[in-house]
Amino acid sequence: MDATQTTEIRTLLLQAADAIDRANAIVSTLDSDDRALLAAPLDEISSALHFKLLQKLYLRYPGLAEESEGWGGAAA
């Protein structure tokens, strides 16, 4: 991968993480049956995104982790 590709992948993964966070916020307002249906799968996706995908990307390209420290959400 080149620098452009790694940066684009990181940006898209962080945007996905933001979308999952927004979905979790909505799910938390649902009734208990719907919340029970959706909360666990969303947590699994979030964990995989942060602790598998992003972690592997940051281990291979450590400079990306430093760039992500200032991440404030989806880019315009």
C-alpha cells in the first residue's frame, strides 16, 4: 500500500466508526427488545473495527495512529 491508500483506508474506517457510534446512540433510545436485538452486534462490529482492522493498520503503519489522535469525525 502507498501512503495515499493507507490514509484513505484509515479515513474510511474512522468514518465507519463514527457511523457506528451514531447508530449506537440511536439504539440506546429504543425499547428493550429492539435494543437487545441490535446492541450486541453493533458492539461486535465496533470492537472488530477498532481492535482488529485499525489496530493492524496502525501496527503496520505507526504514523497513521499519530495522525488519528486529532480525529474529530467525518471529513467534509
